[in-house]
Amino acid sequence: MSETLPVVAVLGGTGDLGTGLARRWAQAGYQVIIGSRTEEKAIAAADDLRAVMDSRGIESINVRAMDNLAAAEAASIVAMTVPFAHHSSTLASVKDALQGKILIDVTVPLVPPKVARVQMPEQGSAGQIAQSLLGEEVKVVSAFQNVAAHHLQEGHGMNCDVLVCGNNKEARVAVIKLVEAAGMRGLHGGAINNAAAAEALTSVLIFINKQYKCHAGISITGLD
């Protein structure tokens, strides 16, 4: 019997990072919902995604479009790729819909214009803010902060590791499966407090990308 894959929603999923994750999960056979503050914007992003996949000869993808709240209600695992400025307000708007579910928080606390400088929030990290705001019934898992959206938009695998942090081990395992479905290696990174390290590293990678004109990621050495 084949495994039944969970329905995955990507809130704020109309940007390069959100559509990149949606593309890779849909291509791996997941039912994906692209969410946005307005359903119209989500529909446009889903249509663009289908057109890109059709151009690559991939037609049998299951992608829907909804506003953020409806997407959170319809999915069993929810990823959020909104800018840090909209992080808390988006969480508050979908809090009830997330109860009992896994939230993959991809948010990085960047503070424009100096996004290449580490500037962590008083609460420690975006992941910790999410867990505190949503409560323990929501299994918050922090992941994908160190992945270049540029590479997610490509059709091939990626030589990139993803640190997966969260207080619930089973939730981390579920997210690691989604990391692997997206063509990368996921690694247990410990409790949600450890998300601060991955989030902070994003500013370092932004600086590296500017300095060396690249799209850098991370790789953990010493593993079998």
C-alpha cells in the first residue's frame, strides 16, 4: 500500500521561496495549497507554477490556491514564508486553524536595510516567537532558512543541508521527510531555541552571496 502524503499549505507562498517549496513538494507528489493574504494573488501564483511545470513536461501536479486562513484550515502541515514584518500578524490570523498541526516556520528576522547583519529579536528567534504565540498544541518546526530561493526554483537536486529545529521529535521527522522530498538533506538541530543559530546564519549567507556573487547554502561535515 502506498503512503498517503499529507496536504501541505505554504502561507505567504507567492514569493520565490514559497513557490520554490511548493514546486518541489508538488513535483514529489504532495497536494500543495498556495496561500496568500488575498485569494487572487494565490491563484496567480498557482497558475504561474502550473505553467512552469507544464513547460518542463510535468503536468500531473496537485496545486490549489486559497487565502492564508483557508489554506491553514485545509492542510495538515503548514509552512510559512512571510517576511518578518508580517510574521506575528500572520500567525495571529491563523492561530486557531493551526491547533494540533505542524507549522514549518521559514521566517528569518531580517531588519532592512541591513539584512547582511545579524539582528535577532528580543525573544531569541522567529521560531521561538511562533511557538510562544501559538501555544504548545502547535508543533512549531524551524527549517529552510539557509536555502537559496534561486536553487529551489531549479528542477534538479541541491547539495544543501537543512537544519530542522523544534521541540517535538516526531514533528521534526515529518519535516525532514519534506526536506528530502524537496531534494535536500534534513538534519535534526534540536529544540526550537536552536533555531536562532540557523536564522542568524542567514544574514551571514546574504553577506557571502554579495561578496562572492553566488547563492550559498550550508553543508554539515563529518556525517556518514
